Amino acid sequence: MRFRFLGTGTSFGVPVVGCGCPVCRSTDPRDTRYRSSLLIESGGAAIVIDSGPEFRLQALRAGIRRLDALLVTHAHADHIAGLDDVRPLTRDRVLPVYGDEATLAEVRERFGYIFRPTQEGGGKPRIELRPAAGPLLIGDIELSPIPVMHGELGILGWRTGDFAYLTDASGIPDGSYGLLRGVETLVINGLRRRPHSTHFSIEEALDAARRIGAARTWITHLCHESTHVELEEYCAARGADVGARPAWDGLEGEA
């Protein structure tokens, strides 16, 4: 299984509109962070987790030519606002979109035009909302939803094999730690070094990685408070035991 980070930024993205901080002015391409999204490919199947506002640009960068499923962690704008841009990938077949019941209800409300009879022209994606009530098999990729907490909001992470993707989490229920047993490669959000009410700090993300027992940990959903180089140094000093490194847009790996 191969994975590619389509985006590794928080809700503002980086650079942030109107900001002149050193990270937002950085010339290091790893400091440009589109909204968080991940591409998973195996055996000819392609799956994306979350379609944020830059999805069109992310798909073009990654050369995505087909999509077998879209998994949605939750319905905040930075995770679903690019949903309409899956349209070219649904010309030949309907795209299944998986999420929990509350997320799918918000998608149906915000993108109501998709589900209403309308005239020809203008176009709309051909999608089918499907509740993620248990393990999914998409091509040869088996995935399981992992409940996590985003502040007081229950959202979903996803696991396939010994790989797990958890974004926007501020807490992991005990039962979900059980579902994450055996994960070797962990992608987990670490917004910044300072605490935040609805996101793990990097230190909290590292603590969660230790409890999970990850051998490799990629930190995502990053804000503009630290450059990539600074985050590399921080992770090397504080998270070497779980193989921690900051992810960046375009990073590819295998699991």
C-alpha cells in the first residue's frame, strides 16, 4: 500500500491569508501546507481521505485519474469544502462517500444541490453517501473507522493494516486505542507545540503515538507557528522513540 500526503495544513492552510510571519514567508516548499488530506493506493484502487478546499489542486499535483472511494473524517469546511471537485472523477461511475451519520447529514445539507433533481448543465458530482458502520473493503484495501474526539465532537480516523490516519483529534477513547493495537505507521495531528482545546499539541500527539506503540509517526494538520526545519528538530529531540517526523505536502511512503 502506498500513501501520499495531499495536504498537511490546518484549517487556514499555510501561508495564512494576511499573515507575514516567517513561516508564511518561507521559501521552503515544505512550509506550504494545503488543508489536510491523504491519498491511499493499492492494487489499482485509489482512496482519498477528506476533500478540502484545495482538492482540485491536490489531485492535479498527485496525478489522480480515478477514485474508488472518498472517506470523510468530519464535516468541517477544511475537510469537505472541495467535494464538488471530485466531479470529473465521477463521469463513468458513482463515487461512494463514507462517513459517520452526523457527517453525512451535514454533507447532504451543505451540498444539497447534488441530491436534488436539477436541469442539465452546471454539473454536479455523482456521489452516494454511505454510513461507515464497520470495516470496508475497497478493491483490496480493507479499512476500519476509528472513533476519536475533536474537542466535544466525535469524528472518525481510519486504519488499514498496520497504518492509521488520525487527524483533528484532541482525544482518543480507550476503546479506540484497542482498535489501534498493532499499528506501526501512524499519521496523527499535532497542530503546534502549544496546547489547543480541540487539537493535539505535538507533545500530546507523541504521547498518543507511544501509547499506540507506533514505530513511525508522521505529524500532520500543522499550523504556521513553526517551520518544517524547526519541527524536524523538535521531533528528533522529543519523539525519536516513535520515529516522529513532520509530514509535508507531496510526501509519499509505503505501509
